[in-house]
Amino acid sequence: MRSSRLTDMDFKARHTRRSPAASWFTRLRRRPALLAAVVGLSGLMALAMTGGNPMEETVTDTVDTADPAPQTAQADRDEWQSDPEPVGSRPGAPLGRWQPSALMEPFIPFYAGETVGARIAAMEASMPEPTDPYAEYEKVEVQSGDSLARIFGRIGLSAAELHRVINADEQAKALTRIHPGNELYFRLTPDGEGLEELRYPLSRTRALHIARDGDGFQVNIEEEVLETRRLHAVGEINRSLYLAGRQAGLSNRQIMQLMSIFEWQLDFNRDVRSGDMFSVVYEADFLNGEQVRDGRIVAAKFINRGNRHKALHYELPDGSSGYYTPDGENLRKAFIRRPVQNARISSGFNRNRKHPVLGVTRPHLGTDFAAPTGTPIMASGSGRVIRASRHGGYGHTVIIQHSNQYRTLYAHLSRYGEGIREGARVEQGQIIGYVGRSGLATGPHLHYEFMINGAHYDPMRVNLPNGDPVPQEHLADFKASTSSLLAQLERVTETQLALLETD
């Protein structure tokens, strides 16, 4: 049995710590073929990292080229072990000498971590700092009570200099309309007594630039080029369309636009239910990779109780545009059902209603929309005004003749819209007046009537005529122009439905 007693040599052999690299090279020395391969690879890598020519290497240490005998691996190992410098920290070592660190450092970071970190720090230090377009300017933020004269005086510019700047060009007058929170950027002349340049950001994409030009100043508006991208949003209605739209990333304006697109197909106050879905493709403007504003909706789908409504935006050659079905039918009807937006129906169409003021049964041949006094009223369709005056119990009234058979009436107005008078031409959506309580009315509201060939119909239920479809001569271009939009709309919708089915 072998004695378990440790001799001095055993103890020394077991407890003398050898570096991991030394052990690695000891094992490598026992495999001559592998050693030769590593030596060759290290030479190639050292040459590649230095980018030099082997015939033009600069040797900083004295090398005895007269001795053709190469150093042994053992001598290399002993030299490397006795080197007091950290592994890989010998930037001045001769290229002709064996340097294990040159090979190990890129692949074994835990051997040369400090050196790798030092190299990264050196690389970062050598990289140019991001340029600030206003780095050479003095920034001044307009405070409450500030004037341009006070700001000029604060930075050491004279009133005469201010006068020359303001009168340099009509565009420079924008400086007289500064407000608290605005920012001005000044760069003065070398002597500090004159203005060299002034920049005044008018928006995120536009800036007023004033630069000295001899004894005067040159003024221009600089505009950044925006990149327009098409984005999409999908949502499912649980509580309200507004909340679903906001959760999907739509702005308030886009939610209102979505409602206006389908307002002829859906009554958003009564028809929308939990579980309904919408998909939207819209444009957005980006500046330097950051979204600066959202644009119009170019395609939309609304699934209401299983019924799918689609809308595609198309611009005609004459510049007019609208939303159409994939077949080219106009989604916009010839009339708007609700001349007052976001108003509550306080009284519907009823031929046997008891009058709230007179107390007698009198047919209510229209729909009442309760809204605060001064709420705008829109023309429900294009036509010509045939009355804009007081009309008995109706109070201030506007009547519009739309064609030979359609006529609409708007009563109890507080005042008329600009230019609204008898004979005036109005377009659909134009403001024709404002909600009031003139005539026989218990509170501010709009009384709205819809007539066909002189007979009254319920404005909320009558079948409205469609707007003009895409002209036949442009139908092929319409389908070609909107095919990609339709494909994207279908793709995002089906993806959303698939996700809902897996939940």
C-alpha cells in the first residue's frame, strides 16, 4: 500500500500554483503538430492585427538575426512566465518574438480582460463626439415679461443691432412674436459686440435663420425633410372606442377621423358593441428616426357585430379625395346624419309627440340634438341656402335646398355662420350656424328636419343617397393604387383575429 505521508517534494508539487496559461503551454508542448499550427496561426494573426508587411516590420528590440536557431517553446514559456507585465499589455514588444498574448487576447477575455477593456476605452475615446448643431451658440430661453429688446441687451447687443435685425426681412418679424418658453440661439462676432448668427426654432421642422452679410443680415427659413412612413394600429373595443383607440396608439384626432370615415355606415352612439374590432393603416412623419406627427388614415376596417366595413383613401386627378370601398363606391353619403358632433338626441322623430311648451299633441317632424349654446352646426349636405332668418316658433332658422327633391331645416339657432344668407352656396360640413334656444325651446338644442319631395322623414333612419363613386375612367387606377393598402389592411386584421383566437 502506498504511504499517504507527504514528502516535501509532494507538498511543493501540489501547492505551488502555476498560471493557467503555463499549464496550457505545458500540455501544448507535448503535441508538436498542434504547437506548430498555433505558432503559425499566431504569426498570421499578429500580422493581420498590425496590418504590416513582414518585409517592413519595425523591430524595437535588438534581435540577433545571425543565429538561425529558433527559440524553443520552453524558452518562450520561461520568458513569458518571468515577464512582470500583465498578459497582453506589451504594445512595444517586437513583432518577431513569440507573444502568446497576441493570440490569446481576442479569444480568451478572462485572460486579458483588462487589456480588452483598455482597448475599448481607447476606441471610444478616439470616436468623434456627436455634433450639436447649436454647440457654438448661446441659448436664451424666453422668460415671462421678456421682450426682444431686453434679451438683446442681456447678451450685450445694442438697440441699433436689434433694429437692423428686425428690419432685415419681413420673415424676421417673427421675432417680435416670441412667447415664454421659446428658445433663441445667438452667436456673436469675435469682438462680442455684434450678432453673427441667430436661430429661432419655429417648430420641430422649421427654424428662422439670420446670418450677418456684410453690414446687413440675410434671413431665410430652414426646413428639415420629413420621412413619411405607413404604420398600422389594431384594437378591440371592450369599454369604448376612444379607450380602445388610445390603447392601440391612435391620437385623439385619428380616433375622430376613424369615426368620420364610417359615420354613414355606423351610429357610434348606438351601434358599437363590446367585441367590435378595428384595423387602421395611417401615415406618420418622422424626423431623424423619431415620430414628430401622425398623418391621415389611408385604409381602415371596422368589424361591427360581424359585419366588415372597409375604407380606402384615394385622390382623384382633380385633387379631390375621399374614402371608398374596395369596389370604388363612395363611403360618404350625400348627407351627414348628425349636423352637430358629439351631441345627445333629446327628442326623436315622432308624429304623435306632446309639445313640451304648448302642451298639445303636435307631430315632431325632426330630431333634436341637445348641445351647449354656441356649438357649431354643419350643413348636412351641399346645396343652396333658401332661408336664413327668424321663422315663427323655429326661431333663427336655416333651410338648404340640396337638389330638386332634398331639403334640410335647422332651427333654434343662436346666430348664423359667416356668409350664411339667402342664395349662398354651402358645402357639406360647412358651419352654417350655432346651437341656441331661439323660438319655442325649453333649452339650447338644434331641431333638424329632413325632407324628400316635401315629405318629412326620420333623419336617423332614412336611407341616404350615396356620394359620387370613383369615376369609371379612373377605376383601374384606383384599384391599382389601393391594392397594396388593401393587402396590408387584411394582413393586420387577420393577424389580430388569429391572436384573439389563441387567447
